Amino acid sequence: MNLLAAMRYLVALDEHRHFGRAAQACHITQPALSNALRALEEEFGVVIVQRGRAFEGLTHEGDAVVAAARRMLHDTEVLRRELRSTEESPRGRLRMAATPTAIPLLSRFAVQLRTRHPGIQPVVLSMSSVELERGLEDLSVDLALGYSERMQAQRAQLRSWPQCTERYYLVRRAARPAPQRLRIGDAIAWSKAGRLPLCLLTPDMFNRSIVDDALREAGASPVPAIETNSVLTLVLSVLSGEVCSVLPGAMVAASRHERSLEALPLVSPDIRTPIGFMTQRMPRMSRALEAAVALLEQPAWAEEVAASSGSIDG
């Protein structure tokens, strides 16, 4: 039995929750996947997979095996990167994820990292805060960008690099297009914004809880006109002219080319939320992750963050 391959099949089954889809993802037949998992059960002397007419989940022992499998696959990938890399020329895939509203900042970081180190292949993913926490815990995410205070409270064993403090804006159609780019208007109270038709993220997104709490503190009831789990939909819905939205500074900066929009700083209360990069504390980073961390600590990156997040000037 190829133990490493069997562990990879088990992780795929846990992710896809379906024998056929897991086999397809691993580029093998379903019988081959099933045989490998049975061999894995014989190797450890426990039942790992609950079987019926379809996949019914993992046993308690199976949960322990899949956690070990993720660690084994992560360590193997780190070893592969180490063998391909040198300190001067790091190589390999680097899985990075951000909360949806922080994706513009992570995208800029990925481009700068790839420019400095062409041998690194950044993988940029959008995840909820819960998914980010899970990804760091099971090592399926190398570097996360999200709400640092929340995530450090949930997972004490995180190493973090503060980046910026999100400030929030009401974004709406402007009465007339600006000459060159999106206009930054006068401040508006959350209570007044709460009376407008809003397109907001779905309740499973942590950003939504920030917006809801601010509206309630201002005495408004958060009843959105439209809900979405896509930040692109937030912007496109506002462009239609029927609704407004609440966006953080990084998203406003990413939409500056939209001359038909205007952004109004939200006040009373003045909400500001720390955003940071985080990794799992581990004895040794891959060279690709070391290169990413080194970039985080460069003054040039700090200047990029200051220019594209937080408070946006008019």
C-alpha cells in the first residue's frame, strides 16, 4: 500500500463527502479509492469510513486519521518545496486566503510576491473567517489575511503581522459621474445609512456582523434589500442604481475607477477593525512562506497597504 497516496485519498473524501467526486479529484477510479481506504483501515486496525449506500461520514477514529493525514501531506509538501528551493530562489505553491473584503489587498500582495520570486506560485482564495480559521488549523492554508482580533481569540497559536485598520463607507450611485474617479463625499451617520436599501454580505460572513452591530448601535434595524456572499455583487448591485452598500476602505480603493459611484465615510459610531496576516506557529516554515513573511516586513509593502486600505482620501 502507498500510505501517502491513501492519506491523500482520505483527505479528498473528507473534503468532497462523496466517493465518486473524491475519486475524480484524485484522478483514479472509485474502486481504486475504496480499495486504498480499506487497506488503510487494515493498516491501522480501525474503521475509518462509515459506509452505507453512500458516504455517511468518518468514524471518531477516522477523524483522528484524517487530521494526521493533513499534517503528513503538509509536511511532505514542505519537504518537496525545500528540496526544490534555495534560500535565494524559493519555489513552490503557496496557498493564501483572505476574507472577501480583504481580497483586493491579498491580490496585490500575491502579485508583489510573484514579481520578487518567480518560482513561487501564489494560490489566492476567498474564505469566510470560519473557513480561514479551519484552514490554518488543518494546514490547508499557509498564510491568511483576516480579522486578526477575532482569529487570535479563536486560535491562540497564531503568529500575526498587523496590516491596517478597516474603516467603512456607504457606497452609492453619484448624482452625476465624477471627472476622473469615484468621489469621496461627506461623512454620513450609520443611522441614516440604515434607512437606505442596502446590499450586504450574508450573515455567515464576519463583516456582516460588524455592519449589523454598527447599525444596531446607531438605532437602526439591519434589514438588507439584497444579501450575497460575493463582494463583486456588492459593487455591481450598487452600479445598477437601485441599492447602496457598506464597503471597507480596501474595496473602495479597488473600485476607484467607477466614476459613477461615490463613497461616504460612515460615522456615529466610528467603526475601525484591525486586519492582519496570520500563519500557524510551526517549527520551520517552507522557503516560499519565509519569502512571503520577508515581504510583509518590507517598507515597500507597508507603503502599498497604506495606499490601498484603511481611510481613503478624496
